[in-house]
Amino acid sequence: MLLKISKSASKAEPMGQERHALLHIYQQCDGPNWTIGEGWKQAFDEVCCGDNRMVNKSPVNRSHPETRATKGNEMKNEGNPFDVEQSSKKNPFDDESNEESKKTNPFNESRNESSTTQALSNDRRINEWVGVGLTKKGNVSELKLVSTGVSGTLPNEVGVLKHLTLLDLHNNKLLGNLPRPLGNLSSLTWLNLSGNSLTGYIPFTFGQLSSLIQLDLSNNEFEGLIPIELANAKNLQTLILANNVLAGAIPPELSKLSKLEYLNLSKNRLTGELPREFAKLSSLKEFR
């Protein structure tokens, strides 16, 4: 089950929703096992541990390092939702979890919202998260985690990052279908998800990415037809869909991509001839 955004956290702008969306990505994409995750883990632990302190109401003596370390280890062993031994016994995000796990779930709406809102909106370290870039106003503009062991499925919350211009997660271990809310990222200019194990259909919502310049979905396991909606991404200059299991004919609608310079559809199961309309692609420099 996906984590829930509390009502108070959803009102925190600009960083409340975006920070929470990043934490969703970290949680669902096996963040604790990324090869590099500086900033991400600290922020996630900060929210979790902060909520645990509210539940336990047992102050930690921060002036004594041994006490601080002991408390930290206890919280890690008892409340870490990613611990293998703990997860095999009790899933804190499961609908059927007991009342105690509901109390200690930092993303549960029934928890102390004022404490968690403060933690979510505290962005003093978000610019130190590996792979995250910010605009001058503090919005998330870049997410680049290449060959870092990102796995699992991308959550729908990625669609919250509406100021994102670059999303680069290539050469990782992503699985499953891409979330349709990716089509909400109207500012996105660069999308590279190549070299994963993504499956299903290419979302038709990608046609809504009006600012997109480069799209690389190569070396995955996408199937079905090439969506004709891609023709609506008028600013596309590079389109790479090579080495998937795409089938059917090449849609002639792609000829409407007047700015297209590089097109690679090789190593798929496409059938039929090259559409005559492709003669209109005057900017095309290379086609495979």
C-alpha cells in the first residue's frame, strides 16, 4: 500500500508535498539499499524517529553521545520498516497491521500531524540529498540517480514534482509499469529510464509532456504499440525506444515531430514499412 500524505503535509508548500514525494520514492524504490543515498536516509530517519519520539514521549539526552547512540539503535531495531527481520513479522504499512504499528507509522494520518508537518517542511538539508537539484525558489528541478541500485516500481507521487526538468534513473533495477502521473510533469525536458526492467505499455500520458526534448526508454521490456500520443510532444528532438518488445507498425503520426533529430526504434518487434510521412521529418539526422 502506498504511503498516505497527511492533510497538514499536503498544505506545506513548496517543499512539503515535494519532500514527501521524494520520501515515497525512497521508501518504494528500496532506498536503504541504494549504493549512494546521502541525505535521503537521514531525512527519512528524521521523520520516522521524530514521530517515534512523539509516541514514546521519552526525551533523549543529546548531551551524552552514548545515550544518543543507544536510543538510535533501539529505534533502528524496533521501528525500522525496512529491517528484514522486522518486515517478515509485521508490515507497518499494511492495512491489517495492529493499532501499535498504526501509531508508529510516521505517514499515518492519525499521528501527531503538527510534528510531522514540521519535519516534512524542514528543507535545510534537501539540497544535500544525492541526485536532487533545486530551483532558486527551492522546488525540486532535477532527480538524477544513475546506477545506484534504485529498484521496485516508481510511485504515483513522482507526479507531484511538477517543477522537475530532468529525471534520469537509467541503469538501475526498476520494475513494473510506469505511473501515468509522469505525464503531469509539464516542465520535464529530459527523461531517461533506459537500462531497467520496466514492463507494460508506454504511458499515453507522455504525449502531455509538452516541454520534453529527450526521451530514452531503451533496454527495458516495454510491449504493445508505440503510443500515437507521443506525436503531441512537439519539442522532442531525441526519441530512443530501442531494445524493447514493442510491436505493430510505426505510427505515421510521429512525422508531426518536426524537431526530431534522432530516432532509434531498433531491436523491437515492429512490422510493416517505414511510413511515407517520415519524409516530412526535415530535422532528422539519424534513424535506426
